[in-house]
Amino acid sequence: MATKKGNSKGPGSSVIAQNKKARFEYHIDETFEAGLALAGWEVKSLRAGKAQLTDTYILVRNGEAFLLGSHIMPLNTASTHEIADPTRTRKLLLHRKEIAKIFSITQDKGHTCVPLKLYWKRNKVKCELALVTGKQLHDKRATEKDRDWSRQKVELCGNITRHNWSIRCEHVRMLT
């Protein structure tokens, strides 16, 4: 059976960088896929996996969307003739209707747009954007509690021996 390329987290993975903090801090309402306008040295750095999306956000200005605060570390060998700015503002490539939708929703109180991940799609760099609303403290606690419980369930089912497998799995199902 053939497997798809890019599903693994190894060296051949299609994911360049993820914003895990955004998934914890916000409720994700809707996601978009956008292209990125990059310089040559940035593409080489992304192939080496030298990107961070923490504290990054999307700004819509004059009918164009921009990625602010992303950090792409330049390689020592890639940009010898050009001064590389690792935190420069990068243009996002979206359709006009998508930009208008993002702009109108982000004008509402409590809504914003953040990048979730950078990844390769064929030979292009794509950015997954999300329209989000902020979580309250009790929502964050509930998310953490659910995450811990799912780890405990896996651990309980992982420690099952062959002869009493059904008894322990039933016990775990009753607890959920």
C-alpha cells in the first residue's frame, strides 16, 4: 500500500513550522491557505527548516494581507551579496474575496487572524491561516485536561496484556 508524501514528521516532512501556541490560545473558526512572496535566501532557509511562527500575526492593509513577526533565520552560505532581514514583513498571496472576508471579520471585537503553520505544497511554500477568537482561562484549562486524559487513555490501553484486553478497554471506555 502506497503512503502519501509529507505525512511523516521526519526529514522529508512537508511541514516547515507550526504555531502550537495559537491552537492553545485561540478557538479556530475558519482556516485559509495562502501563498507567500519570498526572497531566494528565505526559500533556502525554509528548506533547512529555519523558521518560527511564535508571536506572528496577519495584517490586512490597502487590500493586501501581510505576515508580520515571522522569523526566518538566514543561512550563512545563502545570502552573501544581500543583507537578510529575518523578521521582515512578507506578503501573503490570497484571493480578493478571502482578503475581504478576513478584513471584515478581524474588525469585530475579539477576532483576529493568525498563521497556524508553514508547509510545502509541491514546490511552493504555503501558510495556513486561521480566523480565531481568544480563549478564556477556563477554556485553556479544559483543553489541558482533555489532552491529559487522552494521554492517560493511550497509556492505559498501551499497558494491556493479551488475556484481559477486553476488560481493561471496557474500563477505559466507561471512564470516558
